[in-house]
Amino acid sequence: MISSNDFKTGLTIIVDGNLWQIVEFLHVKPGKGAAFVRSKLRNVETGQVLEKTFRAGEKVDTAHLEKNEMQFLFTDGEEFTFMNTSTFDQVAIPKSSIGDGVKYLKEQMNVHILFHGTKIIGVDIPTHVELKVTDTPPAEKGNTAQGGTKPATLETGAVVNVPFFVEIGTTIRVDTRDNKYLDRV
């Protein structure tokens, strides 16, 4: 149990039997009446955002999350199989639970999987991944003065805008949070 006075951004709590992550919070002390905490919560499983007000000092259950490093092995249609790197246990996770990060998954890549008990809550893909360009149009001569970009398809199927000098076979670093080209490797 934690007091609403001790809220922190990113803390995961249990409200009405669901897991919620604190996105924002604000301690309010009005001139008249009791203090309260206004918060914005995001449902960990559905992504729904909720604004909720707690009385100052109100007790809330905290969720105990476990983060395990796991290695991506293979995909079987809509399910992705991961292996725990320490116990060698395997777990299959549906594509919908991984979200947009699925387009960056490469075999043998290590990721962090969040568990609440035995329930899988989410998959944390690394923020920067190195992938090889498999398809991109050829560079256009004389068109580089403005520093333009062109689309490039990566080995995982993701499409990223890259500078004109990037060619097929080049390994690049991509930011998975906003799908942006960072640099050549």
C-alpha cells in the first residue's frame, strides 16, 4: 500500500482491480477544504487514460511488476515466441500485446518483458536497434543540397525515411520510439 501523497510518475498502482500507471499527478491544497491529489492514469493493459482524484493520504495498492530479459526466437503467424535467458523457459505472446514494436523484432534480439504475477503486461523493445536496409531507391545525383530523405525497407519489414546516401545492404541505427533514422553503423 502506498499513500496518494507518495505518488510518482511511472508508478503502477491497482485501482478497481485493474493495473494503472501514473502519467501525471498534482497535489492540490485549496484554501477551503481538504487537500487532494489530481492524477492522470493509463491502463497498462488497454491503454485507456483516466483522470482520477484521490484524497490526500488515501491508501492505494501498488502493483509489483517483474521485468525479465528474454530473447526473441521466432514468430508463428500471430504469436511471437520468447525465451527467458536465465531459465530457458519459453513463452508465446500475441502480436497485439507487443504493439508497434513488433516491426523492429529480429531473431536473437533481447527484450524486457513485464510480468504482474504470471500475466504478461508488456514488451519493452530497445530504444535503438541496428537493422540492415533491404530495399531503397537509388540516390539521385544533385538532389542532396537540401538534405532530403527517401523511404527504406529494413530487414524486419519496417519502413524508415533515410538520407539519400544510404544504400541497400547498409546497416543503420533506428530510434524505435519515433521510427527515425539515427545514423549508419
